[in-house]
Amino acid sequence: MKDRYYSKVILFGEYSMIFDATALMIPLKRFSAQWQFPQSRNKAASLTSNQSLKRFCQYLAGNETLSSVLNLSVLDKDLDEGLFLASNVPSGYGLGSSGTLVAAVYDRYALQKTNDCLQLKSLFSLMESYFHGSSSGIDPLQCYLGQPFKITSDGVRLLSDDFLKKDIHICLIDTKIKSNTKPLVNHFKQQREDTVFLGRFQTEYLPCVKTCIDTMVSGDKELFFNSLKQLTQGQMEFLRPMITDNTLDLFTTDYDFHFGVKISGSGGGGYVLGFTDDVDKVSTLLKDFEVIWL
């Protein structure tokens, strides 16, 4: 069993995953969660997390598939003894606060673990649906594996921890707004019922996401930043409701140096992702925002 479960960042592919298209994920070790038993059962923070876990346990028990693969009687006993998940992963920021919880429950209570990533993804999808109404299962998979990976319709390809090239720098830009995944995903699903929107999204947006991923992994910096410009334009066109007003000015392709932004997670708040090869210029540009460099 792991000591802790790290948060995650979807570099590319947050809405592409709904189409089983390519996505790129990395762990974010700045934030994590770990199991703890309280010294006192009366600790307010512990009680809140413990009670949330009890409700989650009831949901798991009501699903035939999940109740057959998880030792829920032991989980229930541990929760009665005050077990909780201590976490500093910010909720509503697209970093996997629910993903770490799902990964932790599976890791501690699975009756028989599997190493098959697609089986894990399917199982995690059922578990995380409790929080979001529906889930791809990708976030908990990243939190469980704790390793960068690229996912396609064919499966999961694990990447080395140092696959990112040193001249492409990534930052998280704080919108100071908590995001609510469920209504944003539901809005997008309603949009894709429009055949014109769906056709353009699949033929224009998805290939751009794939090119961003492929060029980032291969280290083709010039082509990556050119593709990122197209992606930024695509997000303005196809995912505008997911872009917060206070970061809207950043979603431009008029920079005279390599810099581009995109939503993180479902968007609508949380962090915006920035990519550059010039940290100094971007730090000056973003002086009014709180920024975390990865």
C-alpha cells in the first residue's frame, strides 16, 4: 500500500477523454493525501472527512460491481474507528481531490488488485461517478499510478518522470475561483448533441490536442508552441464557458514570445495551465496572479 496519493495535472485532453481520444497526465507532488487515524475522534477536520467517507462507503456498497471488488466491511470498521484521509489537495481546482480519494480507497481495500490500466480505469470510473455524476476514471488512475502517462483509445502508455524537455516550462495560474465539474461536463455533453459542433470538435479540436501531446512528448518545441496557439484558439471557440472572465485576456495568440495557456481539468475555475520557454517574461506578465511553476 502506498504512503500517499499525489494530485494530478491533465496537461492535455480533459474534454477529449469523453471521446476516448488522446490525453496526457502527470502527477503533481506538491499536493497529496494519506490515510490517518485521529488521536481524538472529536477533531472537527477528521470528523468531516470521516463522515464523507462513510457516505462514499454507502454508495460503494450499493453498487454490485464495486462491492464485489472492495472489502467494504473492513472499510466500514476502520471508519467507525475514525479513519480519515488527510489531504491538502484543493477541492474545485481540477487537481484530483476526488481522484486521490478513489485511488486511496482502492489501494487500501481492494480484495485483489489488478495491474491492467484499462480495468482500473473502468473501475475507477464507477467509483468517481459518485462525486461528478460521470467520470472517465482517468484522474484516479493517475493518482493511483503516480507516474506520467499518455492515454489513447488503445490503452495507457507510461512515461518516464523526466520525459518533459527542460526548455518547456509549465505553470499553474490561480483563478481564485472554485470549479464545479458536473455542470460544465453536462453543458459540454449537451453541446456535442449538436451535429455541427460535434463534427467540428472531432475534426478540428481533437487533432490539435493530439499534436500538442505528440510534440511535447517528442520535444519538438517549435511545433509544440505553434500547436498550442491553435489549441488556445480552439478552447476559445469550443470551450468558452470553461474559461473564467478574469483569465480571458491570457487566452490570446498575440504574444511575441513562446507562451500559451489552456484550461486545466474541467475549467470554470481552479488553475489555468501556462506553457513557455521564457520564465522571466511570463513571470512579469503574470505578476498579478498567484503562479506555481511545475
